[in-house]
Amino acid sequence: MKYDLGVARDIHKKMTVETGRKLLPPALALFSLEGKTAVVTGASSGLGREMAIGLAMAGAEVMLVARREEPLRAMAEELNGYPVAWVSADVSRAEDVKRMVDAAIERFGKIDVLVNNAGTTYRSPIVDCPDEEYDRIIAVNQRSCWLCQKYVGEKMLERGKGGSIINIGSGAGHDGKKNSVPYCASKGAMVMLTRGAAIEWADQGIRVNIIMPGTFKTPLFQACIDKDGQDYIDKQLRRLPVGRFGEPQEIVGACIYLASDNSAFMTGNVMYLDGGGNAQ
């Protein structure tokens, strides 16, 4: 079965604020990303795609990062007119992350914002989960966060002008979830990667925060539906007081806020974006 992911829309018309490079109203100017450069991993689909588009439309130069070249190329073409570039990389590999960082600096001269969004899952009871699937999930979700944070953070420290690192966790990293223990473990570890780095780098002006999305209509969500069907939909909805799933573009505002100077006093924060699931 297919769940309506709500992705068939004109993103530009939905999200663009037409300014013609005029001054924004004071309240909107607080969130302008003009002059900033952002790197977004897992940028070719799902929440990463929405955040990358949103950052670009808020004025940032954006380096799009994912493993597959074709979706990145298509996305860059879609964003024609915005200052975006792309590089294919497997961010669970240190050498790829270093190459990604070098490509971003070569293209844009600096990195002000990092969005650690690359992620994957595998649904299975604990005893049936292949060990190699556990290793893969830890590598893609947790190790990639460590590597990107480390090597982008190194460049931010060298530059000496601070920066914002935005990790994308999951409510499952706090609450746990049946048949998703490796995923929960990887996302829970990302919280500590966030808080530890936030403390270590606070006096250097590098802020590190984590967004904990609930259930959003993404390709990863569709994969879970394909595996478990209507039962998965019903169980997830029971966990959401708002009675619906998140639309992918609903994460954009939180990302822009954390990337902007308006959040300069926020670091080490765990921001839940989950339709009230964490409040239960």
C-alpha cells in the first residue's frame, strides 16, 4: 500500500518569500541566512531535501550531500538560481567526509552550518536482526554524525568565527520503539554526541543542537508502511496527540532558526518536533 506523502507540490511557490533582495521586515530579518554557508547530509530526499531547500531560500549557500549523484544533480537543477552545489559522499566513511568538507570549502570558502541528517533504519525483532544490519545503522546514523561533526567542527575552530551544528535525531532515540532497537540506539547516541560537543565548543562560539522529529511522511516512513502495512500507520497515530503525521516541510522553520544568529544563545538543546508525542 502507499500512503500519501504529500510531496507532489510546487516547492518554490510554497516556500519562497519573494524579496527581490530587498530588506526583509525586521522579524523576518532575524532569520535571514544571507552570507552563511551550510552543508546538509542526506540532502537528496525526505527531511534533508526540505531542509536544504529551506536553507537556500533563506539566503544560505548550500552544499548538498548524499551518496547517489543523480538525485543531487536533479535537485541542484531544480534550485537553479540559488547558490547551491553538490557532492556525492558516504558520510559513514572518514575519507568521504574529509573530501566533502574540502569540496564545500573549495566551493564556498567556509562552513557556517552543518545539518547532520543522513540516516537509515531496519525493522526487525532483536533476535532476528542480522549483526551486519546493526553495524550498518550505527555507521550511517551515529558514526556519520561523529565524523561530520568532527571534521566540520575542526574547520570551524580553525576559522575562529563559530558556527551551528544541527543534528537530526529521532523521538525513537528517547522513547525507544519495538522492532527498531538498533535505530533507537543510534539516535539516542546522537543526543550525547550533541550535548558533549555543545559543552566542549561552547566557549568557541560553535553551537550544537539536535532536532528530534516524530513520524514524518518521508520515504523512510513509506518503507516502514511497505513492511508492516496499516498496522504500522495505526500504531504510529496512537502515539501522536495531534492525530496526524508531520509534513516534511514542517521541519524547515526549526532548521532555519537553529542555523540563524537568532538562536545564538541556544546550544546543547534537544528540540522535539513530534506532534506532542514526547509530552505523553
